[in-house]
Amino acid sequence: MATLALAVGALVAVPGAAHAAAAVPGGTSRAAAVPLPVADLDSSFTATNAHMSTARGQDGQSWYNVTWYSWTPSADVRVYMRATSTSPVGWDNTLEVWSGSTLLAQNDDSYGLDAALRLDLQAGTSYRIGLGGYRAVHKGEVTLQFATRTPTAPREPSVTAAPGGATVTWAAPSDLAGGVTGYRVLCTPEGGQEVECGGVTGTPPPTSTTVDGLTNGTRYAVRVVATNVIGDSEGSAPVTVVPQDTSATTVTTQPEVPVSGQPFAVRVAVTSAAAVTGTVDVTIGDDVRAGVPLVDGAAVVEGLVRSAGPLRVSATYAGTASLAGSSATHDTTVVRRAQQVTLDALPADLVYAGAPVRLHGASDQGLPVTYSADGACAVRGDVLDLVDVGTCTVTAAHAGDSETEPASATVTAEVGRRSQSVALAPLPALVYGQAPAELFAASSVGLPVQVDAQGACRVEDGLLVVTDVGPCTVTAVQDGDERTSPAQAVVRTGDVARRPQTVTIGAFAAPTLGRPVPTVVATSDLGLPVTLTATGACTVVDGALVAVSTGECVVTAQQAGDARTLPGAASTTVVVSGPDATVTLVLDARLGSTAAGAPVSGRGEGLRPGTEATLVVHSTPRTVATGVVAADGTVVLTGVLPTDLEPGTHRLVVSGTGFDGRAVTTETTFVLADDGTFVQIGDRRVAALATTGGDAASTAGVAALWLVLGAGLVVVARRRAAAAR
């Protein structure tokens, strides 16, 4: 039967293997296994189980998703195989090998998540190699590598001496033969025999190690051998090393910081676990001091003087056969000599834009100093200008030279704000309502001046605007700024007088007694309300001009003014003429209608206001209506005819008094039938009528005729002067 063993090392794909070739899927069962697509068992190919979805234990398989390959060796052989996951990288693969129905070996995680096996195969026996996954989700591509040989020799060995040992490094063999499981280091002392002096193992093993137990001062030849599960490689080319104790060299200067022109020393110390003897070579800049003896591991070079600047000091210890040499470098700087600069204090009463200040500074080395300033001041040579308010910092300095350190001195002082004054021109005469007046105000340092006003005025857009009457106070201030102190305020006062106004009476027709009132319009040019009064032949009633007699009428328009305006007035004189006096009479009845209660009316114009007007019916006088003439010379009388008028002729008379005192009358006649109806009104009648109390036998017929006609009469009688009748 075949001998089986689980691999103990790493299998790394042979460089140059055809990893990029297409994956070859295996069979879906042991019975359907696909022959390995390799020429021999020192080859590799890309295998995949991505097409499989089988459970653990199915057909006896040890893992999930197992795909199957077959191989029948022609000779007995020991073979090492490893599956390296490639797609996806790092998926958890497994391997198992069967012969017939017998599981010969299986593995998971020999190298990380990759599986590996070592088997002894017998000639003529058919084997089934299963590639699977640790869990159901694990499937993909692997590089399936086979090896039946040992690796080639390790490459590029190197060795570094150490106290009582050495550090050995190398490169992995060019042919790993399936995977290196370890390296052995072989040491041969000069004149002695080779022995194994160190080694490493791992998956993969490291390619360096430290060898201990060697003799200091003895030369050794060192080789490295690679090992895999098949066996050892050839040894690498030998390299030589002589182990030594180490030494350490330090360099210091005394004092630590040398000063230009002053002597200093260099001290070299060599330390080691072993005794330190011999000499050191010391280099100070370009000055070489060879073979300076070591005393108790130290050497000193004294009396050194250098110019200022960088200085490199180095020391080299050559060592002995058993003690390695060492060296050290110390970089330092020879510093320049010191100097002191002084600067006189600044005056205490500095103000912005004040007089320049002369500066006084000096170096104790007699070197020239330069001045600089910061803050509220600036320099011009050795003159200080005061350019702001606040702290002024002045520095006197010398930058030093090749052998002298720079130095400076600084003084500070406070720069105060400058003073200023404000000028404000006197105020002009002020009248309420006037146009804005210009104001003239200025600061002695050219800063903008704030002008405010109180009382009967205000400042608007730099102009003085009058807002009322009374005192007006204007104040000019300049509050200063960060560089200027406030100025003393300047105050100007004045009184705003009331404005004048002009009253105008518009043209109007001269009034006539008893005629419509003429319109009189009076205005103030300031739009204030105007009061009208009249004297003489007219008066003002409820704001209207009314003629009360004939003759001169003086009309006066007055505006009393107000708190801001002076009074204003205007007057004009017109002549009032008397109108013609007229009275009219209206009998509103139809012929044939009943006279009792018939409406009658009278109207008078051009009559004397306050006199009485009457409406009387005759023969036997009866007053129908009376009225008082109004202020405009008019009167209206209304009434009805009495109910007990006798048949016959009657007169209806309206009487009044004209402006000139004469009586004014008008009348009309009417005739009543026996039944009390109208048979004549004015000039309209049917037949001869009796006088009051006369025979009225035929009046009924006449009345009937007028009723048939349906005529209605309104009698209007105009003025007749009594004297003219």
C-alpha cells in the first residue's frame, strides 16, 4: 500500500509556472475524474471547483464542492502537492486522495488556508485527487503544484560579524521544488571541520538568522542549505566572517560651543565590553592629527583656535583582531564673539504727527548701528517719525560680521493722539420756511466735522434746514479718531423769525341788492385759511358776501398768522347798486274748479330785508299770507283762498317795500259762480260778471262751460308801482 504523510511545510508555486492558463475543471465524482493535465509530477496547472455544489460526505468525500482528477504513476514515487488559492485569492481550499474506495489522505490549512499533502505513490495504482472547499461557500481556482525533487541551493548568501557570532542572510532558491520547509546554516572555522551552527523553519521559512557561539578573532566559512519534504538542497557558495567585539567612538568639544578667537579642546572616547588599546586618528576641519594615543579609552587634543563658522570633528579607531574598529563625527559651530548695543530712551510726550525725534544708539565694539521701528513710528536714517497712535518700538542693531554676533537694543514709548480745533461760521438770519442754508465747519487737521442742530432747525445733508420758529442752536464737533483727540465743540445760536405771507382777494363782480351773491375768493400764498369781513353796504354772512344797502362796500381778507407765520391782510372796495324790486302772484286753479282752498302764492325780489310782505284777497280784505323779507331781498308767500268767498268778482293783491322805500304791489282778479267755482281768472271769462254781491243767475252755465273745456289757469301778475296806477 502507499505510504501517506501530512505535509509540514510551505508549498510555493514554481516561478514561471503557467498561472495565467485557463482553469481545468475536474470531474463531478470520483468515477468521472479528469486526468491530471500535466506531463509529470514536477509540474503545475490551474484547477477549479467553481462548477461544483456538493455536500460534505456525499460519495464519501471529506469536504464540500469536491472536483476530481486522476493519476496513475508509472513508477513508485514520493510526491508533494499543494493547492494555492488564486481566484478569489485566499479562499479556503482542501485536498483529499483516494485509491478506489479508500481515503488515503486529506488536508485543510497546511499553509494558511491552503491545503498540502505528501504521499508515496505506487506504480500502476490509479489515484483520485479531490479539490474541495472547507465550507459550502468555498470554491474557486487554485494553482495545483506537484514536486518530486529537492530545491536548488540558496542564492546570494551574505554574513555580518557580531560579537561571538554573525548574522547570515540569503535569497530563496530559484527552484523551490514544491516548497522550502527550512534552511540549515553550516559553519567551518579556519583549520577546522564544518558543523551546523544555525537554522530556521516556517511556511515559508525566513531567509536570515543569527548564529551564536563563534570565537571572536577566528575566521569562519559559512554555507546555507535549503530543505523540503523530499530532502536537502546543495549548499550555497561559502562566505567568510571574523566575529569581533564591537566598539563605540564619541567625539565632543570642550567647551561644548567654541567661540571665535578663544581656545577649545577635542575629546575622543572609545568604549567596548573588551579592553580598548591603541590610538585614534582625529581630524579637526582640515587639520589631521594621526595616532593620538588612547589613555583609559580616551584621547584629547587641546589648544585649538578657529574662526567662526561650521566645524566638523571626526575620529577613527582602527580596532584589533578581536575588537572591531569604530568612528564618529561631531558637527559643531564656532560661534561669533558677543557685542552690546545701547539706545537712549525716547521722550515721554510723543504725539501722532508730532516733531521728528533724533535717535542715539551705539555698539560697545565701535560698530555702526542701524535703526528700525515698529508700531506707531517709522525711521528715516537716525530720525524717528510719529506715524500712528499707540506703542512705538525702536530698535538699534548691528547685524554682526564674520567674527561678531549680532546685537540690538530696544526702547518703547507711547505715542498719544494729536490735538485739533474746530471752526464754525456764524449763522445767517433765519426765517421759517426759507431755503436750506449752507454751513461752513472745518477741523484744523482736516477731519470731517459733525454738525448738529437743536431747537427750530436741523442739519440735513450738510445744510441747515429751518423747522420751526424760535431759538436755533448749531453745534460743530469733531470727536477725534484713533490718532486725534476730540476738539472742543463750537456752538452758534440764532432765532428763527416767523415767515411773512401775502393775502390776495380774487376779482369779483360788484354786488347788487337782492341779486345772487357774488363769489369772493381770498387766498394766502402759504395756503393758510383766510377770513373775509365786509363793512359799508354789504356784509359777510356764513362766508358769503351779502349786499345790505347801496353804496360803498369794503371787503377785507385777513389771515391771522400762526406760531410760524406773520399775519397778512388784503382789502378791496366795491359799489353796491340796488336791484329793481319785483313781486309776482300765482293763482293755481282751473276754470270751473272750486275756489275754496285753492292754493295761491307770491314771491318778491329786490325788497328791503326785514320788511313785511302780504298776500290779501279783496273785496272784503282778508290776509291770505304774510312774510319777512330775507337778507338777500327775497320773500315767498303761500296760502289758500278762504272757503266762504261770495260769488262775484274778487282781487288778489301782493304788496312789499323796495330797497328805496317805495311800495311794490301786483294783483289779479277772479270771478266766482254761485256754486263757488271759478268762471273768470284774470282776463279769461265766459260772460259779463256781477261785482261782489251782484246777480249770478247765469254763472252756473258759464262754470259748466269751463269745466267742459277743462282749462286750468295760472295767473301771474307782475309788479306795478302804486304811483303809476
